[in-house]
Amino acid sequence: MGLHPMNLYENELYREDLMAVAGAELPWEKLSGKTLVISGGTGLIGSFLADVIMTKNQEGLHCTLCVLTRSPERAAERFSAWREDKALRLIWGDMNGEIPETIGRADFVLHLASNTHPVQYATDPIGTITTNVIGLQRMLDFATDRGAERFLFASSNEVYGENRGDVELFDEQYCGYIDCNTMRAGYPESKRCGEALCQAYKAQKGLDVVIPRLTRSYGPTMRMDDTKAISQFLRKGLAGEDIVLKSAGTQFYSYTYVADAVSGLLWILLKGKNGEAYNIANERSDITLKDLAALIAAQAGKQVVFELPDGVEAAGYSRATKARLDGRKLRELGWESRYDISMGIERTMKILGQITEGRR
């Protein structure tokens, strides 16, 4: 099940989120008259970011946005509100192939494309790795060839691995344990390799790079067929069904509402220091999986029930039991989150619920 884009754009809460991020006190002038090239532009983060840039264009930003996609038809449907706007260019491209020459200018290049949920890790481990490494290298070469001002690689909280038990929060220097000799290691290890590749291009090619490390992100732009636990919980709640918990639920993680994730990403893009990684995290959105399930169940007026995962799902699950990120470094740049986990969940369910109701 996907979102009907016009219903999303017509949703008051979604428009409010877009305006809040577009109204952030950032040096937007750096993007004025420039061209942004984004991979993964139809994903949870990328689509919201694209909507923010196009919203800002309505205020005179004059930024051209090139969205690379393997499905221009789906992208055209997703961005239907901007169908007649020539500032948005939807370009067919496969990150593991050649970047289309038709793009031309590229002042800022953002690699957001990635397999991001457990079933993808389990059923397409090769694609998971190649997008994070080979696809990234294609984008880095493209950015270097075009003389891009800045390159952004969207990394993940998974680079930290498993908590060694020595800290409560992961800062940007922390490095926990990953058993690299497993199929599930493909995602975190390829993100680690991707970060190292960015540093190599900085050192050898002189490319300006920044690396946001995203936590488990969610919001109304998420795909409803996503298999992450939070997506499954939300899907059940929106359908008026009990929330299914497939573990004891003691995992303690950081989460980020999409509007906060994108505002953090923009802060890093426009104010971050060359070569630095930044956690986009807010302790008010840290929660155990069982409490998250209970929170969504309460919003939906349902209960939490336990069920064993099937083999494919279990193979894709993270083994980390505690993965909370320290967001102080990004806050020192002036970024602040707007939503805690309760507010973000309530907002997500309201927007998606209103869209569902609007279809009837």
C-alpha cells in the first residue's frame, strides 16, 4: 500500500511539517540558483527532503532538484504536486550502473539510496552492499567530475554495531562489535565501508563530504510495505488491529520523526564541517521496542500481542540490544528536534489515518 500523493500534499499536518523545516534558520542562500542531485529521492527521507526544497522554491530559492530514480513513473506520482514545475527533474538512473550524462550540473550531491529494512537485507544482501559501496562510488565519481561543492552520504546508526556495555549513548567516535562473517552484516559493514570511501575521496580527490548518521526514522512518507518493526506496528495500528511484537521487546533504540531527520540532514549539509559525521538524534525519542509497541497500541485503542517471526524476517533483524545515539555534536551546530517519540507517532498516525479516511 502506498500513499496517494495529492492527499499527502493536501494534508494540513504534512504541509505544517514542510513549512516548519523550510522555515529553519539556515543559510539557504548556499542553495540559491544551485542544482541538487539526490539518489533515493522517493524514499522516506528523500521524498520529504525533495518536498522541502520545492516548498522553499516557492519562496524564491530557485534551486533545481534532480531526483535519480529507477521508476520515473512512480516518482512522478509521488511528486505530483510539482508536476508542472521545471525546477524538479526526474531522471532514470541505477546507482550500480552509470550516472546519466543528461544531468549536467551538480553543485550538491546527496546519496540517500539504500536498502533499509530487514526483508531487503535478508532477500537481497548483494543489492544491499552494492548500493552502499558501488552505488556510492558512482555518485562520488560523479560529484568529483562535476566539481560539486559538497557531497552528502546518508549513513546509519548501524555503523556503531553492538553496544559493548561501556557507554549509554554512542557518540561519533564509538565503534562497537559487528560479526562481519554473517549475511546480516552486509548492511552495517557496507555503511562503514561507505564512510571510509567518502574519507578516501576527501583525501585523494579533494571532495568536500559530510556524513549524517540517521537513527531509525519514521513518518508519513514511509512505505507501508516496509518491514521494520516500527512500520509493522504502525501498519497494524492504522488497520485497527492488535500490535504484533516479535521479540521480548527489550531492545532500546533511538528513533527520529522524518521532519526532524530531514531538518538535521539539512543542518549538516549547510552548516556541517567537511569530513565530519554527525548523529541526528534526540534522547526524547529513545524508547524500548515493547514501549513503542504499547505507545502505538494505545494510540490505536488496541493491545500488544506476541508472535514468533518467520525465518526470513529473523535473518534480517538487527542483533543490537541497545543503540542510543548522542546528538550533542549536531546540537552544537544549532540544530534542535521538534518532536519527541510520542508526538512523532501521534502525528504519523494522524496524517496516515486522515489520508486513509480520505480515500473512502
